[in-house]
Amino acid sequence: IPVMSIEKDIPELVEAGVISPETAERIRSYYVDKHTPFSPLFIVFGIIGAILVGLGIILIIAHNWDTLSLDIKTTLAFLPLVSGQLVCVYALLKKTDNRGWREGGATFLVFAVGACMALISQIYHIPGELDAFMLSWLLLILPLPYIMRSTVASLLYIVGAAFFAADTGYWYTTDLQPDIYWLLLLGILPYYYWLAVQKPGSNSISFHNWLIPVSVLIALGTLAHRAEEFMFIAYFSLFGLFYLIGSLEFFEKKHPAGNGYRILGATGTTILLLVLSFDWFWEDLRSDYLNTDELIGSTEFWVSGLLSIMALVLLIRMIRINPLVSLSTSPIAFIFLLFIPTFIIGLFSSFAVVLVNCCVLLVGIMTLRNGIRQDHLGLLNYGLLIISILAICRFFDRDLSFVARGILFVSVGVGFFLVNYYTLKKRRHEN
């Protein structure tokens, strides 16, 4: 319905007593908002504006900080926090359907909370460590994604949780344990689920599909304590789990760039295989003495087992849904299973490095084969890239002669040319 037509009819309806003046005003607002052009750039500019305003306030206050009294410093510390809360309240009450206001207000409030905490600690000389500060900050901003329906607040929370895990698990020993990260991640998952249900095709869910698995990858290493070697099983299983999650029906409908799980799963598995295709890791593994009792009681053992079971359950589900799924059609999905016996063999024999090289070659060949079958140049060249990198890795092996290395490189180069030429020729013939 045109807006001008509504403007002409509404006064008549009010005079006839069909609708009240309040209802008439709501109808006008609804149709004006509906027919107002909206650009995603408004959201971006709103977020950038909120950040710039916050930084500007901090710089102005910092310039005159030493000359201010204690009361004024305390007031200024709470001013951004109160301002951010007022903006959020206004956005909820008056601009509830305006995403730019909600995202900008929530982003400003996230930084205002952190700034207020830091300033109050500095003003009153309250001692504390960075990890405790981060934990308090994260707990305070956790309600924002739910109340404001803010994607940016959720993403900032996930980044902060990953930073907390790295700070407590990698950089130095503190009283807080990095295991708290998993509880922090659990706190944002309901919002992630809401996004997946309500906005499955949005950029918001695509950003989460990348950031959540990346944060999990960062945090997983903090679980290594006594048997670090077993974390390779954990990472292979995690990458396999990611790949299988990215193969679910929900993600199959998305653009490949928005499927972070599948890309990370495939890339991570390939990189790990290439790293372990050298013998140095397996030599160190065989030289280490592993106590069976300590191994079974270690965190690494149970984490590896749990992730392997989760990946196996998803793999069985995928096979039941599509019985045609096999090692030849989805080689990455099965690598975590093949690596477990390979790792056990590597504890006693150098034959494990041969098996890993065979796995890399198998993934490359099967990916190349699937690219040819699907007439997909990207998949085809990815398979060739895997084989090429494997050839480069073997270039640094002392066991191969220069002639063998040269033949290997020439063969791979010719393969690149012939496969691409054959695929392009097939496309021209079909067209």
C-alpha cells in the first residue's frame, strides 16, 4: 500500500472512530519504516561510530586525567557506562526494529563496561590480574547479545572468551583455570542457536560459523598437560568433527564462504597430515616413555576419546542419511579414524610416516577425482595443490635423490596442466 494513500485514509478512519489516534500513529510509523530504504552500511557505520565515540571520550579524559579530583574521575568512569545503558534502553523502547541502533548501542556498552572497570581499578588502586578482569568483563556483557539481539556483542564476547583461554592456558600460570572457557562458550550457544533458527541465511550466522570453531581450536590446546602427543588425535578428531558439522543439511544450503566448519575441517586435517608426513615427530614419539597408567588418567586421553566418539557419531549419521558416502567421496571425513591406528603404530614403528604420506596422497587423489566428476575447477585444483605440497615436502627428504625429486616435480607440473586442460576442454565441448 503506498504511503501517500495511507496518509489520506487514516484521518478518515480516525474521524469515523474505526481506529484511535494512537493506532493511527503506529500505522504511519510502520509504513514509513517499511518503505524507507535500508542499507547494511547503516549498521556498519553505527558500529564504527560507537567505537570512535568511545575512543574519543577516552582520549579527551586521558588528556586531563591527572588534573581531575577523585570524585570527578569516578563520575567520568561511570559516564560512558550510564550513557551506553541509556542508548540501549532508547534503542529497545523506541528503535526496537532498527538494527543499527541496537548494534551500535550494544557495541558501545561492551567497551564502556570494560573502560569503567579499568578506570575504577586505577582510581582506587584495586589490585588484580588480567584474567580476572577479562572474566568479570565477559560475565557482565553476556546478557547483551540476548537483550539487544546484537551480533557484534556476541562476536566480541567470543573473541574475549578465546583471549581468556589463551591468557590462562598459554601465557602464564594464574589462579583461574582455562577450563572456564568452556562454560563461557556454553553461555553464548543459545544465542547462536537462535541465530541459526531465526536468521539462517544472514551474515551474522556466517561470522559465528567461523569465529566459534576458531575459538575452540585456540582453547583446545590449553587442555594439554602431561601427554601432549595425544593432542594430535584430539585435533584430528576435532577437524573431522568440524568437517562433518559443515556437511550437515543446514550448512549444505549456505555459500561455501559462510561454512567455516567445513573449510577449517578440511584445511586443518590436510595441514596436520602434511606436518606429520615428516619423520621427526614419529622419532620423538618413539623416544618418549609413555606410562600406560598415567596415560589413561591424563586429560589428553579423555579429550581425544570424547572428540573421536563425537566425530564417529556424526559420521555414522551422515552415512545413514546418504549411504553413498564413502572414503572416495568424502576422504576428509574418514581421516580421523585412519589416524588413530596410525598413531598407535607410530609408537613402535617408523612405518607410521609411510601411512601418513599415503593418507595425504589418498586425500589429494580423491579430491582431484571428485573435482573431475563434479566439473569443479576449485576442487580439482585443491586436490592438485595437496599433491604438489606433498611433493615439495618430499623434496626436503634426504632419502630421495635429485633425479627422483626432479621427476616428481615434473610429473606434478604436467599433471596440473593436463587435468586443467582436460576439464576446460570438456566444458567447451559440453557448451
